[in-house]
Amino acid sequence: MSKYRIYMENESGDEEMLEFEGHEYRSLMEFVYNELFEDWGDCKGQAMCGTCHIEILEGEKGGMEPYEAHTLEGLPNKTSQSRLSCQMSLDASLHNLRFRILKDY
Ligand code: FES
């Protein structure tokens, strides 16, 4: 099975390269929760809490549902490249994308 990789920058500016096989986890949020840190995902992927807020630094990922956009609107540090990682499938479309974790608290 193919391996894919992403790059995730934490709040300290340190970047981790993470590898995955397609659909190992239900979402990018669950993958990062298990691989990197557990201090997010309060609503368990319901697109309600905003604690899984990330920014796409490099690469493109389309397909945002209205409820994701609605939750992002309420986040004080939203950027034009903000996403909720719980709403992003862990699949080949993420390969080589670069993200930054954006905490809201
Ligand atoms: S886990 Fe709550 S919005 Fe993503």
C-alpha cells in the first residue's frame, strides 16, 4: 500500500513529517491526535468546537462543507487557508501538504 506524507507545524514553529497509508484513520484530526498530540478534537469530529483548527501553508485542499465554514467563521484567528482537520479525510489528496496548527485558546 502506498505511503503518503504530510508536514505539520506545531505552535512552537517546529515541523513534523508524518506518514500514513490511505484511510488509516477517519480524518486528519484523528491521525494527528494519535501521532503528534492529544490536546484537540474536543467535539470528536463534529465540526463544532474548532480545537482541530489548522491552516494550509502549502498545497491545496478543496471541498469544504457549509457547517465547517460556519464553525471557522467563529474562530478569532481564522485565515483564508483555515480548515477543520476533523473534516478532512486522511487520503492521497493530502500528500505533501504542509499545515500549521492554529490554537484558539
Ligand atoms: S474536532 Fe471539533 S471541530 Fe474538529
